[in-house]
Amino acid sequence: MSASAPSLPSLISFPEDHQLLGLSNWAIFCDHLKSVARATGLTSYLDGTITAPSPSETPSTKTSSATSINSQSPSLEEWELRDGRLAGIIYQNVRDPRSVGITEDITLSYIASGLIYQKYTAYW
């Protein structure tokens, strides 16, 4: 039996009452997001434990096999895809993303450490 490549979670839409509106429901949104990240194996991307490897640190994905979704040493391409997937889940679950400093091309690390993190640190 051959191993298959790990699959990423679909872009998940939260129920409306769990989507971020602002500070009034930040705690509910964060709890739901943490639950989704944990269930999909992406918690270490959300909390910043897995950081982007430099291009010189990772072997070419053409010669190496795919790592598991929660691998602590993904290739740069894997990291960018996984980080982008979780950032996409966040983006599509914020009612007015631009009002809280999120654009469709923002990275998860910016979301966690940038404007939003500074506004709502008590709940992260």
C-alpha cells in the first residue's frame, strides 16, 4: 500500500454566529478557529510554532516526499500552502475583513502578529 499525500482542509465557513464581527465576538471566533486548526492539524501554524523555512533550508519538493500536515519541518512550498489555507479560512470567516486589517493576500503570520493581534491580544 503506497502512502498518499496529506490533504489540506477545505476552506471552512463558520456558522454566522461564529464569524468575526469585531471585538464583541472575538473570543467566540478565536475559540472556533482554534478548534478548526486543532481538528485539521494546523494548530502549529496558527500559534506560530511552525515558521516558514528559508528556501536554502528545505530540499526541493521535486526530490522529496510530502510531509504530514502537522510536520515540524515542511518544505517552503508546503508551509506556504498550509499557512495560506488557514489564512483563507480566517479571511472568509470575518464579516468585514478590511475593517480589521485583513486582505485576501495576507499571511497567517501577519494576522497573528500584526494589527489584529495587537487589537485583541487579551483573547488570542
